[in-house]
Amino acid sequence: MAKGKLIRPDNENTKAMIARAEFLDMRLGAIAGAEESLHTAVRGAASALYEDRVQKALDAMEVEHLNKARQGIRVALLRDAGIETVWQASRLSFRELCDIDGIGDQTAEKIQETIRQIEENTRQTLRVRIKMGEPGADETLVKTLYKLIYLTPLVKEGAKLHKAHHAGVVRELPLAKESQNGFAWVFKSRSRKEAILAGVASLSQRLEGPFGDGVLLGKWETLEKVTGSAAWADYEKNAPAYYAELEKLGLDWAKTDAVPGGLPAELAAEIEAEELDLTGLKATLRSYQTFGVKYIVHQKKSLLGDEMGLGKTMQAIAAMVALKARGETHFMVVCPASVLVNWCREIVKFSDLAVTKIHGNDADALLHWRENGDVAVTTYESISRFTLPERFPIGMIVTDEAHYVKNPDTQRTKALLKLLAKADYTLFMSGTPLENRVEEMCFLVSCLQPDVARELEAVKFLSTAEQFRLQLAPVYLRRTREDVLTELPELSEKEQWCDLNTEEKRLYREAVLSGNFMAIRQVSWQVEDLRCSGKAARLLELCDQAMEQKRKVIIFSFFRSTLTKVCQLLSDRCMEPITGEVSPAKRQEIVDEFTRAGDGACLVSQVQAGGTGLNIQSASVIIFCEPQIKPSIENQAISRAYRMGQVRDVLVYRLLADDTIDERIMEILRDKQNLFDNFADESVLGDESLKPREQNWITSMVEEEKKRLLAEESPTSPESKE
């Protein structure tokens, strides 16, 4: 430091710095150690909710319940004393019971023992789920879970920041405080003054950086003050994450069993003991999904038959992640063409695995995968064109919709079996119930574990018996949503991305270049021949799956022309379409007819006409033929089925065209939905806030899409050179 007079730091500024640094160091230290307190808060709130449910269950039992075991308890004496329910009786002490006329010591003991047994049985059989929108204990638990989910990442950030700065703050604060005494400053040595000035300067610099900017504290304080409505809004969209957190803390009061009843205890124990390294997975698995992944890895060759909506795709991705951690390098997913894009997107979204899409006779893509590894995603039609070295090792082959290869004589089945010979692990997937299709089941099992298939042949006439299920257990794992998601009803939303063929691309390009936004939105539905529509193909598959699972479907579109084509596609499965021209009375007649109709029935409606004023709880699958331009429109449409009285979980599918304006619309909708969730409890803002600027962003989006297409067609563009 240069010679000359050393000036004492400004007293007020230094005092403020000291106070700020002490506060920040204390708060960051508290945040760094907050994880356990977050866990404690959730456990406390969960316990309160559980006890609330126990109380309600006992309070719903009339006092006569005490004498169901015929023990001679004179419940009339309790009623005369104003005791109406088992809960009220449980609140009485032994002495208070004896004070009731006609009840002696023995009877009081008998009453208390009976109450204890009833309460114990209630606790053993009670299934608890969070009741959406319920104030009190439900809301308290949802808010504490919200904080656990969104504050936990900040705990790690806070710990990192505190560790980086705490030692420095501890060193600098005494020096800064030492500068506060003006009288003492005069008598300090030059070297001491230099040390003090350096400490103050360092503390000042520290407060100007990440330690002092207060960004993390601001986020923490905002999340800590979450309102009930904001927490409920997030829970409604993200309920599985909330239940996953409860499961991680050992608070799965629903008493779900991830293991199906037919699995032998010894095998189940071996599977549970399987260790997984899921570091490369970007998602939190439910307990039943974790068991599914362990089953897949432990059994090596298996058929996952979980019901639609339980996350078979996620379990398959997690299995590939776990196997890569063990040294496997090459994986392959074989699926119908209609879900090819969906698989690619899901793998990238939920894992660190790289994806190579191989569609048709794409030798370059196949070579790229051979050289670089990770996951090849391809179709049944493509694999017959593959040329792979005789001994080329594949770590795992995942076969989606495995019932597509039920016929051993087809080309696709022969091509798949040839590939399976190269794989160490094989996973067949099918949400279609196979138990009652014994011949199909036996063939699929023979592709996986021939020894098990031979044993099945001997007992296949017992296809509905426990013995048959036990024989299947080593190769077939199936759970229904009711088995493992006892917190139902639940809303599950899935994007279904579809590839465009040449004709669809041509019509889409014409619509974009003409600037016709309405025509652009009808991408994949403009074709005259529905066999050329990727969205139509996927819609038909979803409706077929719904029929298999005894569900009914509502299909929404903004466009009447699209609805006409949907009705043509589905034929007699459809009710009369609901449009804006159908009177309210007639709409209700159509809904009543739909309610009476059998499984697999489809209600087709314009989204504006069917999105309000109707209760359609009999449906549990909703399909949007194109993305809507307002979140509120979709929300209102979904709420027709996802509402009070709905006893089944609701599956929402959005049909989207890959590499089109659908992608940009979905990005904008997600942003808008977040704004609505943060600032509005009701749909009023959702309806009104878009109006002034709606046309502007639509025009801008169409112009951007036009530029993108023209750039791709330009001879100088990178795409044209490839």
C-alpha cells in the first residue's frame, strides 16, 4: 500500500456493511441447514392430516359400532349421556366413562378396549389422499410440500454460497468492527490500519457480488410466503411430485403396494434389493416406478404391462440410464411410427442419454448410432432394413406396443427377433391387457424367456387362476392405476408429437407462406385422405387404447372441418358433434347419450361449445386435435371431465406436429399459463389479458415461421447443404 495518511473508513457505511454481512451470513447459514426443518414441517403437516382423517373416520361411526362384536355393551347408556359417535366415546377417560349412570369398571374397560381395536383397524385400513382445495390440514400439507419441493434446490445453492463466503466474512467482520472506534484508530500501527482497510475493502467487494445481491434470499422469502391458492394451483398440475416427496419421507399412508399380488415374496425381495444408479435421470420416480425399473434390470428379459398413464416410458428410460451406469453403451427403442417423435423428446427431456432417430432406410443415422452409442429410436417398419455386424452388442432393446409383434409369421416380428438375439436386456411394453389373450401372451413370453413360456403352455388353460399368474411373474409385471395411485383422481397431461409426411409438409408450407394462421393451425388435418394424417393415426390409436381400458373419450378441436374428419375416422363410436350451432338443450341430450353409451364411446366437440356449461364426468380421456391459443380455453374444456364427481383419473393428450408452429404455440402457452398461475386464481384474467396483444404475437409468430421455412429452403442454408 502506498505511503501517506491512512484514512479511517466512513463510520456509517461500514456500520451498514457490518449489519448487512452479519444478516446475510446468518440467513445463508440457516438456509444451508434448512432441509431437515423442511422435512420436519412436512412430517408434522402429514401427521396432522392423517390424524384428521382418523378422527373423521371415527366420527362417522355411530356409537352403536361399539357393539358390533356382540360384547353386550349397552350403547344406549352412552347415547343418553350425549355420546353419538365412536370418536366422542374415544375422548372420554376411564373415570368419565364410569361416571355415566349404568356403566361400571368392567364395562368401561370393555368400551375402551373395543375403541382401541376399532381405531387400530381404522389406521391399518385407512387410505389417505390430499383433497383438492380443502382448507385446514390438507392446505397446510400442500403448502409445506410446495416449500419442500421448491426450497430444497435453494438449500443447495445457499449451502454453496455460505461455504464460499463464511470463512471470509468471519475474518473480515472483526476488522470492520475494529475500524468503528475513531479514538483507537489514531493509536493503531500502520500495518494494523492497512490490515483493517484491506478487510473492509474485501467485505465491501464481497457484498457487491453474489453473496450480497440478495437474489437467493429474495427467492426464498417469496416461496416461503406461498399462498394457499398458488400452492393448490401447483399441486393440481404437479400432484405426482407431491406424493413422491411423501413417499421419499416414508409417509405413503395410502399403503400402496408397488409389487403386484402374484409376485412371489422371494423374487420381490431380490428385486427390491437391486441397486440402481439413476444419476443420469432428470425426474423423480414414484415408488412403484422404482420397483418397475428394478424388475426390468433384475429380470433382464421382461414384459412391462402397466396400464396406460402409469409411466412405462419413464421406467424404460430409467432402466437404460441405470444400465448405462453399469457400462452398457448402445440401446434401441422400437416403436410404432406414430410415437417415434414422442420417444425422442421424452428421452432427451428426462435423461442425459443422447438420441439418434432412425426412420426408414437411414444408413447414415444407423452408422452414427453405431459409432456414438446411447439410444437409437426407430420403427417396426425400419428394423427390417437394418444391417448390423453379426456380433454387434446392444445393451437393451425396448419394444413399445409389443402386441404389434404377436404374429410370428410377419416380417416385422422376424426382424425384431433377429435384433433381440444381439441384446443383453430386452423390455417389451404394452398397456393393453394381455392376460385374457393367452396365445399372444405365450408367444411374447417365448420371445423373452422360453423356459417360462414352456411352463405356461402346461397351465394356459388356467389363464384366470393364481397358478397362471405365478408362472408369469418372472416375466410379466402389470399394475393398474387404481393399484398404485390411490391418491386418485389425478390429472395427467401428455404431448403427442407426430411426424408429417410429404403431403402434410406441402400443405403446411402453403398455409405458412400464405400467412393464413387458421390454416396453419390445422396442420396434419388439411389432408383429404385421413390415412395420410399423422395426427389422425395417433388419435385413432389413443381411442383404441381407451376402448381397451374401458374409458370414454372427449375430442376437442377449434375447427368444425377437423371435427367432421374425426367423426369420419371414428364412425359409429361418435356421438353427434357439439358445435356452436347446437342449442344448450340439445348439447345436454348429446352428453346424456354419451353417458349412457358403452366403453370406448367418443364425444366430439368444438372447444368453445363443449368447453363450458357441461358436466361430462363419464369421460376420462381428453384429446385436443391442435393446441389452443389461450390456456383458459383448454382449462375450461378439461374441467368438463376433471371436476367434482370424477372417480377416474383423467388423461389429457395434445396432438402436436413436430417441426411446425405447434412447437412455438406450446412454448407461448406454457409461459402464459405460468403468468396466469402466478397472478390469477380465477379464469377472468386468463380470458381478458390476452385480448389487446393477441393479434400481435400471432402475426409475429407466423412471420417467424415463414422466415424459418424459407431459410431452410435457401441454397445457402446449412440444412440444404446436408
